[in-house]
Amino acid sequence: MNMDVNEKIFELFDHIDQYALENDTVLLKELTHLDNEWDKLPEDN
């Protein structure tokens, strides 16, 4: 896995930590966003 992918993963989790943990509705929205972004990451071959 290259560094750009690692950085993106950490950015996504940091975003959830900052904006979503106090509100279940926001958390669900952010987890859906994370899932969509995760699917865009290149696969490690």
C-alpha cells in the first residue's frame, strides 16, 4: 500500500473522529461517506 492511500485512510478516520462521534445521525452519514471513499482506494496487489 503506498503512502497516499495510507494518508487518505487516516484522513477519513480523523474526519470521523472530529465531526461524527457526538451525533449518531452524523456518524451514520460519515460512515457511509467513508465506505464510498474506501471503495475508491486502489487495491493492494
